Amino acid sequence: MRTYLLAAALLAALLSSGFSSVTSAAASPLQNLSDADIGEALAAHNAVRQRVAQAESQRLGSPVVIPDLTWNSDLATYAQEWADQLLSSDPDPDPDRRTFPHHDWGELQALGRGENIYAGWSDGGVPDQSPTAAVTWWDSEQQYYDYDTNTCAADQTCGHFTQLVWSTTTQVGCGQAVRTAAYGTQFVVWVCNYAPAGNIIGERPYDVMTVAQPDVEQQVVDLVNSERQRKFGIDKRDTLPRYCRACEVQHLCHGECPKHRFILTPDGEPGLNYLCPAYRRFFTHVDPAMRAMAELLRNGRPAADIRRRPGAAMS
Ligand code: SF4
């Protein structure tokens, strides 16, 4: 198999043609795409876009968003007419003299459309006519593209790939033509047009999103000082039953969560926490250790030093 790729030209939009020569008959007239071809063309494009977005997000450490393309029938008609035009006659028998040119650059610019072209041929069989073959060929240029410097390796072409993953491009439409030349070689041509056009000079195909880091400390301060939080604290205090207000561990427990205060106190007052016995036991148990740690902190020592005081350590 020999493969060829024409160098892309850069205007406001950079457009490219991909050529693949395959050794392998069946005359086929000009044709339009089936629903299956449309689905495959879209899936092939979007698979590349998702793959690159995911990989680049990981590599660059920030989200890279490359949205899926949707099908545009106007673009498809435009592409189909051009594919038919490209194979309206036999290409040159000499592979080195075959050309599959783009639409007029000025016309594409005026329409705001990008364009990728792929041509494959076979001298002894049927070339792969699937849209995936075209997209795969264009995608293979990724190896030559350097995002960090936004450049393409010397004597290579990257424009098919960069149009493929251009993040502000949202729509695609493709056309395919096939032909068996009089000298026996079979050809397939794919033309895909994109909107809005990618490959804008000086721009990268996608950007790294900067994600604002939340000021967590300020968020906590705002929460504590919020009117809603103040009301919650006041209500929690003012609804304590007498039984809690007289409790020796009330300063630690505070009656716990109001949503759990649905049993009666021993003297019949509503509003006692149904977990009261457990809280009373727990806080009574930890109270000596808490006081000891508070004393350590007041003396400028770490609270963890309590582990060095066997008498105050929790068991
Ligand atoms: S331990 Fe029981 S009585 Fe004491 S404050 Fe907590 S819920 Fe109220």
C-alpha cells in the first residue's frame, strides 16, 4: 500500500486532501450516502474528538472540551456535489499527477466552511470506501501535530487532523464518490465540509479551560455567618427542653440534631433527642480527655500529648 497526502494550504482556513492508494474492481457509479454511512461518518468524527479531548485533558491537567459534531444536510449536499465533480472523469493514470483539489478557497472562506478531502484507489480490488477509512487517514496526522507550539512537523500535513478536532466546529456534512477508470483503477473520494470552519491561522484547535478554584475557607465563613445558619443555631438552643438545659454534658451535646428530638423527657416535656442515653454516656466518657486536651492547648502544647498522660488518655 502506498499512501499520499497533499500539503495543505493555509488561508483564513486551512484545508487538506488525503490520498490513499490501495492495491486491489467493480465499476460503481456516482452515489449518495446511506443512513448507515452518515451514522458511521459522524461516529468516526466524534470518536476522534472524544478521544483527543479525554487524552489532552489528562495531559494538560485541565478540561479540554471538543463537542460532538452534528450532521448538516446542506454541508453534505455541498460536499457530495464536489465529490461527484472530482470523479466526473478518470483521474490521471499516473498516480503522481493525480490531483483532487478543494473548492475555491475564496468561496469556502465566504461561506465559513472548512473542508477535508480523502482519495483512495486500488489497481487490483476495491478500495476501502467507508467513511471511517477517510477519518482514520485524517486522524493519522495527529503524530505530526504539536499542540504546545501549535506547529506541524516539517514536510508533513496536519490540517486534516486539526480540522477534525477543531473545537468550535459543530457541524459536518460529507459526500462520497466512487469510480472505476477506463484503465481499471478504482477510486473512492470523500469530501467532508465543516462549519464553522476550523484551522484559523494563529489559533489552536482547542483550548484548555481554566477552572476557577473555589475559596473553600471563605465559603465556610460565609456559611457560618449566614442568616440561615444563625437562625438554625438560635432555634436549636431555644427549643432545648428543661431536661437538656440541666444536663451536665449539655455544653458538649447541645441536645444534638433537632430532627432527632422527638421523644418525651422523663418529666413528659417533648423535644428530647431519641439518642439521648447514648450521647450522655459518650460525652461523660470523653469529658475528662477533652478537658485535658484543652489544658494542653492552653499551655502551648499539642493536644496529641494526651497520649503521654496515661491517666487522661481515652481507653
Ligand atoms: S445528653 Fe441528652 S439530656 Fe444531655 S443535652 Fe444531650 S440530649 Fe439533652
